[in-house]
Amino acid sequence: MQRSSRPTRPPRRKRPPDLVVSEERGVRHLHVGGEAIQSAMRLDAPFALELDYTRCMMAFLLFHPQPRRALMIGLGGGSLAKFFHWRLAGLRTHVLEYDERVIATARALFHVPADDARLIVEHGDGVQALAPECCDLLVVDGYEDEATPAAMVSQAFFDAAWWALEAPGALVVNFMDDDPNFDRNLQRVERAFGGAVIAFQALRDPNILVIGLKGVPAAIEWNVLRARAAALEKRYELPFPRYVERLRTMNRWNTDELLISVPPDGA
């Protein structure tokens, strides 16, 4: 007996996450896939960093003060891309955003400027864009609501991130501090970067910033870091001295130095 064939149904397409823009007390917010705030912009200061965690991500300048080529995975409202474009004159920034709606919204409602010689925003998969020595600053801040896509926390991704960086270079990754996989993800970054990893809790937001470093000294004296922080605070009007003090919480150090290149197994 021959079975009657049923018509084949096309595969269901995954529904894209909801994208919502809200405003409260002079601040415009972007939400993607839930109520969590993905990006924020103060209407009377559209090129400033409104969210605490984005300001804290700038701590990479303590270790890599003169980046030349940045690759940014995840645009959101474009806060960091705009700040890079506005304040880091020697930096060329290439942003890859997976959701075309986010790009359109950032351009229309969050003052992300048109592409020019120093800023390019493209629709694409940042994970697939990593190539050896394609940048000396790699910024990863891709979320759907409060979840990081699995492809951006895999060991293969962090290994590729190390190869993507010229030396000296820095990887900057934003994690939520209640992420149940944070320890595993941190260990993956440490494995990829040979232990040359710095982490610290944001000053106010529920985020942990992780900085993987390539081609930097094994240790930096505290007085050098404090002098850098004072100069950076004056230049960018961000509380770099407070970032330096936060480095004592989650990293190896002694009285004289912050220890950077610590093997991931603690040996």
C-alpha cells in the first residue's frame, strides 16, 4: 500500500524580536526583545555616553590608549560608535549589526551619523567578520533583551577575537552581572588571551566589563595607571580614577602593580 503524501509546509521563520523606542525625563531608550534598556541617549547631549556601563567600557584606554582600527559587533542606539566618532579623532570604526531595523532606528532616532572615512555601519554578522589582524580594538556588545547570543560567547569566537587583534590591542566585552554562565565565559576569554584579561563591575549598572589584552606588559604599576586615569578623566570627562580603583576587586594585584598576564589556570 502506498501512503498518500502530505503537502510540505515551509519552515517557520523565527519572528524577529520586538523593537521599541521609549522616552522618559529627557532620555530616549532602545529596547530589543524585552523591557531591558539596550541603549540610551540624552536628548540634549546626543553624543555623550548616557549609560554607566558604556562609560565603563571606555576603561580599555587605560591599557590601549591609542587605538587605530575598531571593529564593533552590535550597534544598539550607537552610543559607543558615536562617542568614538566624536571624541577619538585618530580611530576608524567599523560597526556590524545583525538587525537592519536597529540600524534604521539608530540613524533616524539616535543621531548615528552617516558613514564617512572614520565610521562605517553595516548590516552583517560580526561573528563571521573576524579575520586575522583586522583591528586593534574589538568591542562586543550584542544582546537580545538580556541574553548574549551563544555564538558570541563560544570558545571559537574568543579564539578568533584574539587572532583578529593586532598587537597591541584590546577586546572589550559587556556581560550582565547575573549571567549564570559568566564564570564559564570569563574562563573562555582567559583561555583565548593566555590569561591577559581584566574584569571589573560597572560603577552603577548591573554589568561586568571584561577586557582581553594582546601585546601589553605583564604588569602595570599603580602609579602609572593613576597618572593615565587623571589625564583621561580630564580629556574625556569620564571617571577613570574610579575605574582604576575597581580593578582591585576582580583581578590579581600587589601593592605596586596590577598583574595582567596571569595564566588562566592560576599557575
